[in-house]
Amino acid sequence: MISLPRFMLAAPSSGSGKTMVTCGMLQLLKNKGLRPSAYKCGPDYIDPMFHTKVLGMPSRNLDPFFTDRETTRMLFARSAENAGISVMEGVMGVYDGLGGITKEASSYDLAKKTDTPIILVINAKGMSLSVIPLLKGFLDYQDPDGQVIRGVILNRATKMTTALLKKPIEEQTGLKVIGYMPVLEACKVESRHLGLVMPGEVEDLQHRVNMLADELEKSIDLEALLEIAEGASKYEENESEIPEEVKLEAERLKSKAVKTGSKGGYPRIAIAKDEAFCFYYQDNLELLELLGVQPVEFSPIHDPHLPEHISGLLLGGGYPELYAEQLSENKTMLTEIKEKLASGIPYLAECGGFMYLHESMQDLKGKPYRMAGCIQGESYHTGKLGRFGYITLHTGKTQLLAEDQEIRGHEFHYFDSTNTGEDYTAVKPVTGRSWNCIHGTENSVCGYPHLYYWSNPQFAVNFVRKMQEYREEQFDLRQSGYQLK
């Protein structure tokens, strides 16, 4: 059995202060030498960036819509087994799941499927005894086989109020009062249209996080919190192992790369990574590496050229609309990307990356800028959230995704396109509403949806196979005298 001390910070709603309490908690645990790892429930990209900034190591997403129970537990266990303690940050309200009417894919669902104790972060400003019926309601809504709520932190509360409420809360609810967090306006982080601003944009972020950690050290019962975390049920030894079918495919792909080493060795993938393109799931990237891909990062804003000898291209999401002018001015990069796509290089372009490949893209003020010109049409600002939420994708054509398979993802954007694509069908869970989207081929996917590869690892396998084929073709061309990068 594997001991994986862990807890989740969840809340009744968004705006309860989960992210900054989580960052402060991570810093405190780090200060204590407890080697914390961090996770975000759901598809959010920005909160994990804050976790990563605090810890200096990648935070990960865990999402029970994207992956089944076994895969979710595996993804958690394989990264958590090297940590001293794991902290999960919930999403929205603790029970808010698919369609807004189910618990499925909620913070609670993740906690239940990973057997993780929940610490509720309650915004207690303006409340005293009323916090007890609030807590009782959340306790009563648990499933009989999923009694995972263990404690509470009173956010925006005072030392005096917490001291007065501790005994009645614990006696009447059975929950442990872990402590409180006072109002700290100096630690507040601003938001924009896709959520919190980026960690790199927050002035003195580390100073703010240190303030939170110092305050938490005084205001919470760390010993009680660690007791709850260490009391979490143990995992079976094999739960942290990569599924056998994925391991076999990884071995086949790596073996092929070794056998054809004279034709370039392992395929290299260029990953757009800068201020404009930064939305990536850590487990997506690691799955590609597991399959034998060598990642190399580049900046569409700052670098004049693509990395050399690449066999694949990954353009993730982010905020390209905030850097439209700089992206448009980097003409050598735009030209090289267009040439690479024309050469048949396998590529994945999601949301912001998809916008970048258009003929033109508007900024937030509606001003258009010339882009790569790989997709005919314009990406334009709508001023409202479009096609928001989880989707399941499938295609009836010969594509990178097999015709009889599906992959899961989500959409979250305030932009749209005059040419969104027609090669895949997106279906919403619960309602079943569907629409066509994505420009797809046998070696590419380009559209607004963000994909989660572990929802169908065969998709990633197919992509790596195409990268290997492209690498061998380009090697043969170079040997024939062509000057290729």
C-alpha cells in the first residue's frame, strides 16, 4: 500500500478565496519542509500557474470528466508518490458539476474518487452562528459512500470570531475547525476576461504569498490539518502505474525511433511558450514525452525562427489577443510557421493557437492584425463567453482521431472565428447539444477546443506516429540534398 497524505481546499462558490488560500498553504507547507505537490480540480489553466510559481515545480489538473476513476487515481498517485503532502484546489462550489445540475466532475466528485478529505473554505465575513447551518447543509448533501468533508477554514474572519465559533461548530457538525484567514487586501489578485491575471503580471507575488503563509502559520492548526491529510486512505501499489496498453505503445514508438535512429532519432516537437501561449496541461506534455517525443520550447513573440529539426508543432491557448501587435510584427516566425504547416508537419493548435493561425486576429478593441494565414478567415472579439464548458469530440472522417473513438475537452473563449471548421462534432454532456468545429486532417487538429489527451491516449499515440513519419520523410529529403531545418 502507498501512503499519500493529501487534502482538498474546496468552497461553497467561486470567489471564496480558494486560490490565494491554496497558494499561502503551499508556501507554508514548503517552508516547513513538507515537500508539497499541487493539483487543480477541473480544466482551469491559470490557478495551476500560481501553484507552479509558488512551488517551483509543475502543478497538475485532475478532472473526473476528462478521465475515468482509475485513470484519475493513476495520474494523481504517480505524481503524488514523490511528494510529502498533496494539496488539491477545488473548482467553483464544492458540488457544482456537469450542466450545473449534477455532482459529476465537481470538486466533491474528484475528492470522492480519489478518497481525498475536503477542507471547506467558507467566506465567513458578516457571519457568526449562521455558519453552522451552512456547514450542515454541505455535510448532508454528501453521498452515503462519500463522506469526505473533514474540516473548515473560516476565510475573511477574525481570531476572536473563530475562537467563539470553534466549539459550537465542532460539537454541532463534527468538523474540525482548522483555523481562519483574516482579510488581507494587500494579497488580493485582480482578474480579467479569462480569470485571474497571470502570475508574472502580479507585482510582488512572492511577497504576497509569503504574507499569506506567515498569516496562516499563526491562524491555522497545522497539526490538525496534517492529521487529516495523513489519515487519508492508502492506495494500492499498482494504482500509480501507467496502464499496460499505454506502456506497450510507448515501448513500440521508442523502439521504432531507436531502429530508425539514422533517420533523426526521437521526434522533436516545438511548443509555443511565452506570454501569449501558456495554457498547457502538464499531463498532456508528459504523455507525449512518455511516447518518446522530445519537447523544445519557442516564443512566437520573441524568437525570429522556429527550433531546428522539428517533427511536430504544438500551439496552445493563452492570451494572443493581448499581444496581437507583437505577434503580427514577428513576420519571420509567421512565415516559417506557414511554411512548416504547408510542408505537412503534424500539429495541434488549440484556442489561442488556432486564433494565431488565421489570416487576421482582432485584439480586445476589435483592431485586426495580420497573422500566419494558415486558416482562411478572421478571429474576432465577441465580448461574451462562447460555447463555454465541457465537450466530447468525435469525427466521422479519416482524421488524427479514429472514426470510432472520441476525445474529451472544453472550450472557454471570448473570441470566435469566421471559419471554425467542420471536421469534428462537439457534444455537450447532459444537454446533448452539438455543433461542428475544428479543421482536421490525418496529422492535425486545429480549433477552439482544448483537448485532454489522457481521455484517449490513442490520440496522442496517433500524433506521435505521424511525427515519426514526418521526421523520416524530412530526413530522406535532407539526404537527397534539400536544405531543411
